[in-house]
Amino acid sequence: MSTVQACEPVLFRGVRVFDGAREELSQLRDVYIENRRIADPATRPDPEARVIDAEGRVLMPGLTDAHVHLFGIGSTQAELLLGPTGLGYYNALAEAAGMLMRGFTTVRDMGGDTGALKKVLDAGLFPGPRIYPSQATVSQTAGHGDFSAVHETPLPLGGTPSRAEDIGLTRIADGRPQVLTAVREQLKKGASQIKVMAGGGAASNYDPLDVVQYTRDELRAAVQAAQDWGTYVAVHVYNVTGVRRAVEAGVRSIEHGHLADEETIALLAENDVWLSTQPFLESDHVYASPESRAKNEEICDGVARTLEWARRFDVRLAFGTDLLLDPAAAHRQIDMFVRLHTEFGFSSVEALRTATSGNAELFALAGARDPYRDARLGVIDTGAWADVLLVEGDPVQDLSILADPAHALAVIVKDGRVYKDTLTGAG
């Protein structure tokens, strides 16, 4: 593993702090960063520290995204499935830098071979966010993760792995023994949590949205294998039956859930299950097939009511984007965050909390497999990881300023390292 590169201490002078939890900004204060963490306010700054005179600007925790696909948004489907293997990795590395420059300092990757990428980013060798990797998604034959052709013999019947399996995007597994093996394979490769496909999806060719994927026994097998490693299972699913089956099996996070009914959303709150959902608009994804376009429309029709019910029943709600296979749309990551406020009724503070300290609570479900468990994420507090943004303007009053990160973010710090600094001219 690469050694973490040393970085200089940083002193922010004269900031108003949104700490990730409180509604109000602090009075003007200084924030000192040393040894990759937020230092105690009583700490005497190093005389050689970089000093950033903030002049009253707002300092906030870095944003987080609970559902990304660095490989999936860094490349098109043709590039991933038909191009040279290295192309997906290099494109993912470039997209990681893009996410960081949009202000996202931590992401949970929900399908893709990101273990090695995580290591070089953690070492400070390239710009990019912290990554909670899921590694390959686990899918049944004809499930949301099955990208093989119809004419190909399924893997359990003697066929060969599809290209999507070869490059670590997905793993096809049918029956309890194969599910156990597939989950353990991802843990072996460094997954911090497990992603299982439990229902139909828009991007896949064979499964309508009402399809339920994996039997109760298969889902319980995945949950048991993850729990044995001290972590949890998150499932891709939209429909009522699939959500309820996942909850019964012990799944801790529902990814999407846009077609669940009111009673099922309430059930999540009753069972302390997270809803990691996305504020989709139809324009976020472009599909060539009429079937996928129709599925996308149905999903997006459910966004507003899903968010409304989740907030009404006080479901543990996470923010994610799930942008896929269209690198030109990657910039919508920040647009999707801002629309929590502009389109879906969240106050600026509610949205900020969700994408900072809120998401961080979901990430911490990884328990013993949490790669960043040595300090807190999503807050500005003594001892927390030093992932911070210095903002031009006040996002607590007007979240929409973050829609233009190139101008709104004066300074970006991740893991104590300055990756952007428009005020001192360094970094």
C-alpha cells in the first residue's frame, strides 16, 4: 500500500463555520488543520503553516455522495464493455478529480473495481475523494447486473464470465453457495460494504421494474456473509415486494426505492433501515431503448412522493446521485444536490446536513470494514478528518451558490491536503 504523503498544516483565519450539524453559522473564528485532522482550538499553529485569510467566508465540511459509480460515470458503456481494460481505470481516475473539484470529498462507490483507485487517492498521489468501495455488484442471472448477451450460456450452466464481470463491475451468482462466494470475493478485494441487486432497473436489458430478484434465502446469505465481516448489505431495488423482502432479510440500506408505497417507506423507519435515494429528473439519464426510457420515466415519477414520505416518517435518508454511462453528464452531480432545495422542498440546512454528517452516519455502518473509522467524517469538530470547503457566499442561506463550484469554492481541502486555493495562489 502507498504511504500517505505528508502535507503542510493549514490555518483558516476569520471563518464562519457550518459544522455539519448546527443550523446556525458560528461567529468569526479560526480553524487549524494539522496531521490531517481538525485541531483543538487551543492548539498553537505551526509558524510555517499555510495561512488563509478567509475574511468572513463560510467554512463547511466537504460534501459526500452515497451512491456513485466512478467507473460507470467516467466511461460510456461502449468504452467499458468494448474498449481496452485500462481505459475504464484512467477515466475513473479523471472523474475522481472532477468529483473533488465539485466539492465531494467522500463517496460511496456502489459498483466498480475501485479498490486500487482508493489506495492511490488515500495516499495523496492523485486528486480525488475518499472512497467506500463496494467492488462488483452481486446479481442473479437476468438481474440488474447481468450484462451478458441473450445468446451466451449463463455462467452457472457452463458459460464464461461476461465482460462486465471480467472488469469487476458485477458478479453473477445464483443460489446460496454462489451468493456466499460472490460476497466473500468482494470483501477479499477490499469492499467496505456489499451491493446486491434485488429488483429490476432502467439500465439493464432483461428485467422490468416490477421483477423481484434473489430469494429470501439468497438475500439472507449475502447479509450473513457481510455481517460475518462486520459490515452490511445495500440493495438496488425500486418495487414494494423487493424492498420488503430486503428488509426482512436484514439489509441495512435501500438504494433508490422510488416505486415503494407509503406503508413500505414507513416500514423503513420502523426497522431503522436507510433509504439512500436520488433526486432524479428524467434528463439525468439518456437511454437508447424505448423500454429503458419508459422505465426511467416511471422511476422519476416516484421521486417527489418518495422523498416526501421519507421525510414525513423520519426515515434515515441519504443523498446520492447514481449517474451512469454518460461522462458528459458527470457535472450534474452537484446539480442533483442543489435540487434537493430548489426542486424537492429541503431547506438549505437540511440538504447540507444530509450530504455531510447525515451520509457519514450511513458510511459508518461499515463498522470494522470502515476504512476511515479512525476519525469522524462530515463535520468540523476537534479530531475530525480535515475535509473542508471554503465557500464564496453563504450556502446556509442560499444553497444554489454551490451549483457553480468553480466560482463558489475558494478552497478545497481533503485529508488535510489543499487541492484548490484561489486566495493565496498556492495549491
